[in-house]
Amino acid sequence: MKRTITLFTAVFCLTFLAQAQKVTEKDIIGTWKLIIDVEEEMEEEAEDADNMLEEVFIKAISGFVGGILDDIEIYFEFQSDNDVKITVNAYDETETETGTWYINKRGYLVIEDIDDDRDDFNISADDDEWKLIDGILVSDEHDDNKSVYMTRVD
């Protein structure tokens, strides 16, 4: 019986640790790289396709989009003054914009709207909450499959 209780306690603790943790400022400060796993997301969509033609189309698009995303890198540099610098490297060109971030009452990271007068660069992330799960920031919209997330690079 003691062994069963110990085993149950260990499993419970491991499950709890894998859940989303409240984000703190010290967790966020630094540079993070945005990862978008289009192939995993599209694979799930293909599984839900209504017919074989739709499934084939989704799989074909997945490979094409995945190839394009391989040439794009997006970095978020979170600063202690609640500013965030977003740098997009794509096809030997670099664009950098700034915005703000905060931790909401639920303990999740929120990135405020980043607007630019130019139409070629506009990020709107204020609807997304980012959870800290196993050392990565996971978009609340994609936390079930972790297809959109950020990893620390510094």
C-alpha cells in the first residue's frame, strides 16, 4: 500500500510539473525564437478532411508552406521595461519592430498589438496568451499540440 501511495504521489507531481506554470518576469526576459510547426498542424487538418482529395490537397500545401517557413526566423527580445523587440529575418532581409508585453492576472504572457504605418509589417498578438510549459512558451490557442511556441535562445 505504501508503494502504491508513493507511486501515485510521484505520478501526480510529474503531471503537475508538466502543466502550464505562471509566467514571471525573470522567466521572460531575454530572446526567444518563434517556432511554427505547420506540418503537424496540417497533418491534424488532413486527418479531419471530409474526403481524400481534400486530404491530399492539405498535405501538398503543408510541404510548400513548411518550405517557406524554413527561410523565415522570428525572434522576440523581451526587455525588463516591458518592451519587446520583434525581429523577422527572411530571405536575407531583416525587419525589426517594437511593442509591449505584460503578464495578465492568470499568469500568462500577453504581447500587445504592434502596429506600423507601413502595410508590409504588422503583428497582432494581443489576443494570444502564452503559457510556460516545460521551459517553452506555448500559444494558448495551440497548447494542445504545441504547434506554435517559443524557445529561449539566450
